[in-house]
Amino acid sequence: MKTRSAHEGKALPQLAPHSYYVRTARRFRQQRYLLVKGILPQAILEYLKVYYAVLMANHRFFTDDQCPLSLSLSGDPGLDAVLEWIRPEISRLVGIELAPTFSYTRQYAKGEVLHRHADRSACEISVTTSIQIPKGAGPSVVHLKAPNLDVTRVEMFEGDGCVYAGTEVEHWRERFRVGGYIQLFLHFIAKRSRNYPKLMFDGRECLGAESKKSKSQGKQALKKSVTLETE
């Protein structure tokens, strides 16, 4: 199986001209993904690193079935704000008017594997962004397999992002040799999609609101935290 490398992507330009978005939209239609260097401005990236430390200190993370060794968080109000803030830019990049569904984040543990999969309907257009890379470690790597294309290895440094058609493009991560990689996932649906507006906000009342699943996971995480602190 052939593998292409997508480690060389264009930086997000300041006040990008119309022609830039015409090119990115065309490329997205053809290959169903885009690597965008510096999709998160440095100030936003540094703020998020501090925000993640606050979330960790307050035991806001839980574990999920997909990556049970790692720490995850879904639909956090602060991260949902990033979802809505970046939505207009992602819409321009892919040439599709988008509606937000939910944010998700994960701090990958050493030994974790993200198995090959495609996403559910609420993730028609997704963005995975690198927030933090462990000191001395290499780039954050995700493998993509778009329909009718070779496997692509995408390398991201802090602040870089990969936009992809989540329900169409299979994606996975190989076993992590070190822990501490933090990724932020931002999910959207197209306003022209049959899933709009039904899946807008991923079935929640609004951005930042907890889903029933998140409430259950939050209670489990709190119970686990209290147990650990009292043992």
C-alpha cells in the first residue's frame, strides 16, 4: 500500500485572498482533507495550554471506550467557543457553509492506539488540531485514507490543523511511544446536509451545554477523582 506524506502544508495567510479559498475548496473536494499550518494563532494556542491546565486541575477529563488509556473531554464550553470562533474560517477553507456540532479533546497516553475508523454523522467536516506536543517528541501524526486515494501520513506541530471529511475519510493513529500529546477536535455539519439542523449542537440545546452522555461521564470521573483522593 502506498503512503503519501502531507507534512508540508501552507500556513493560514493573514486576510487570505479569495483565490486562496478557491484553491483550498477545490483541493478539499478532490482529496477530502486539508493540512493547514498555523490554523490556531499563537495567542489562542498559548491560552488553550493554560486552559487545559485549569481543566486538568479541576478533574474535568474522563476516559472513553475508543481510547481507554487516555483522558478525554466532550462539549466543554470553552472549547465549544473555539469551535464557533473558527467555524467561518473552516467554511471558507472547504467552500461549504457549516454549522457547529461539538468539540472533543484528548490527551493521549503512552501505549494508546486510535484504531482505524470513520466518524458518525455529526462529524461531516472535522478539524484535528495539535495543542501540545511532549517536550523532545516528534510531530503529532494521523493517518488518513480518503476514498480512491492512497494512505496519507499527516504531521502536525503545535497550532497546525487537519481538516477532513470525517464520515468519509478513515483515520487512525499508531501506538504512542510517549504520552502527553494533546489534540482538539472540532466537528461540523454542512448547512445543506440532510443532518441540518437536526444534528446542530449534536442534539444539545446550545453550544456548551452538556449532553446526557457527558453528564454521566462527568459523574463517573468525579466519583473516580474523589475515590483516588481519599485512598
